[in-house]
Amino acid sequence: MFKFIAIVAGYYFFGLLGAFIGLFVGAFIDRLRAYGSGGVNPMRNALRQTVFLETMFISMGRLAKADGRVSAQEITHAEALMKQLGMTAEHRALAIDLFKRGASPEFDIKPTYARFVSVCGQTKHLKQILLVYLITMAMADGHLHPEEETLLAEIAELLGYSPSYFKQLIDMVLNQSHFEGGQASTETSLEDAYKALGVTKENTDQEIKRAYRKLISQYHPDKLIGQGLPADMIAMATEKTKEIQKAHDLIQQTRNI
């Protein structure tokens, strides 16, 4: 009910962007009425959600164009995300405009990330989940092209991450993806499992457990929604959690923890 009112009011006063913000403000108010406030400011969360999605679609366009051409797979990936978010035709049009804007050769991405850091900079998990999502999307075609990695490294720097941490994060995301679906028990899979958690076989059981718990905490749905991740994008975080769980399970089996 409140979501519909907020969308109409946002569109009336501010156009498509206002409707976009109204979508999240209304949904959040409806959620608060159903589950209680939990001390979360809905306006702040709605702004973070809007800025997150703006940054996401602009970055997707930039990544798609990084290797010189926008592939059919990349367009399909963007359309699938819009469908997952349940966007109206108007909101899809806005998202497509953001995607095209990011893909434009003359577009400067730095102001976009300056705004993102200004609005979401205090939310450590939200910054990282954005970068993880972008790395995952860049690898959607099975390859991480040099131009894409260069752009991701620039984005990581704009988010405040060091080059060494960025390299570690790419390695972790790549190896976590090896545990999508079924899992094998080969020696290679075990090496992948350690890399997926950001540890090595030399680490102690306690150190591995701490790394696992830290990763699971970073993808916890309530924490991410509380920081401003759009609720419809939680499914992507849930998939990462499953991959991390499978990697940890394999390590546990081999160590008899």
C-alpha cells in the first residue's frame, strides 16, 4: 500500500528518479509496519538502495564496454537482474539509461563512486558486496578480460581497497564460483576451497574457522538489508553463502574438524 503511494508521489514531484526512490521508501515502510523498525532509518536506507542500484547499473555498463564490445551475455545478465528486482517498465527504462550511460566512452565513473562512498562509505559490507557482485558479473562469460580487471582495480581503489586486497578478493570470488552447484573431492577442489576462504592449508583449524565465520557474516541477509542492500538482491548474497559453505565443508571433511 505505502509502496504504491510512495512511487506515485515520488514520480509526481521528482520524475523517474523520484519514483525509483519511492519504490524503496514505500517497500521499507511496508516492511516496518509488518516487522517493526529495529532502529533503522527508512529514508537513509532508501537513499542507500537507490545509490547502490545506480552505481551497480552504471558499473555494469562500464564493465560491458571495457573489452570493446557489449556481449549478448552481458545484456542478458543485466536484463536478468532487472527481472529479479521486479522493476516496472519505467524503472527498467531508467536502469537501461544508467547502463548505457556507463557504457559511453566519454563517461567519467569517478563522480559516481564519489557519491557512492559519500552515501554508503560507512557500510563496510555494502562496499564489498558491490565489488563482489561486479567481479562476479565480469566473470559471467567465463573470462576476466584484462580490460575488465583494470577497471575493477580502479573501482576497488575508489572504494578504498588496496591492490593486494583486490587481488585476494578476485581470487576468493573466482574460487568460490567453483563450488556453485555440486562439489568434488579432488585435490584441486581442496586447493580451491582454501582460496575461496582466503586461507591456505598452513592455517590452523581456528584460523580457518574465523575466516569462514567472517565471510558468512559479510553475506548475512539482515546485516546487508540493514545497511541498504536492496532486498531483491539478497538472493545473490545467499548464493555466495552457499558456495562458501561448500568450500568450508570440504575443508572440514579433509581435516576431520
